[in-house]
Amino acid sequence: MKRIEHIGIAVANLEEAERIFEDILGEAAFKRERVESEAVDVSFFQTGESKVELLATTDQAGPIGQHIERRGPGLHHLAFHVDDLEAELERLQGLGYQVITGPKPGADGKVIAFLHPASTAKVLIELCADA
């Protein structure tokens, strides 16, 4: 693990959340994109070496739509940057951690995978590598 790549936050209203984080961080989001495969619009803010990723659903049946329906808006996942995603997944699976999805293309030019929260102290962990 190289660093915290980003903190993912599920939001009900992307424009409102962007305004809040613009106020808090003192600058505008540097990127907004749609990830069709995940049914989300994402907005990124840079803060030091890490980012804040705001996630707004484009389909209530998608993962973020379901998350917000069950748990409400708020912290969704913690993402770590790795150099070699395949090797890191192999290492972690060897230690007993369960991969729930990935590797697959993600936002911001990354290849991603998620570890099941049941095996990670109830925190959804995303691993990211540059595509």
C-alpha cells in the first residue's frame, strides 16, 4: 500500500456536496466524470497526496443508490493506491480477505477492486492502481 488514494463519500445531491467540499477545501473539484458500469457520477477534490471522491447515483438500483437507500449518504469506502493490483489481491486473498469485485476499470484512470467489509473490520476497502 502506497498511500490513501481517496476517501469515497456517497451523496444524495452532487452539486450540493461539491459546494460543501469547495467551501471546506477552499478550491473547486478538479474532475467530474460518469462511470456507467457503476451507475455513478463522481467528483474529485485533491487534498495533499489524497483525494475526496463524491459519488452520486445515476440509477437507484446501482451500488451507490442501494447504499444510500440502506444507510443514507456518508462515508462509503476507503481507497488505497497500489503499484501491482493483481499481486496485492493475491497477497490479501492468501491472508483470507474476500474480494467482492474487480479488478475492473474505475474512475480517474484507475483499475480497481473491492474487499468485502465482513473481512475488513466493516470498512469497504478499494484498491486502486493506475490503468
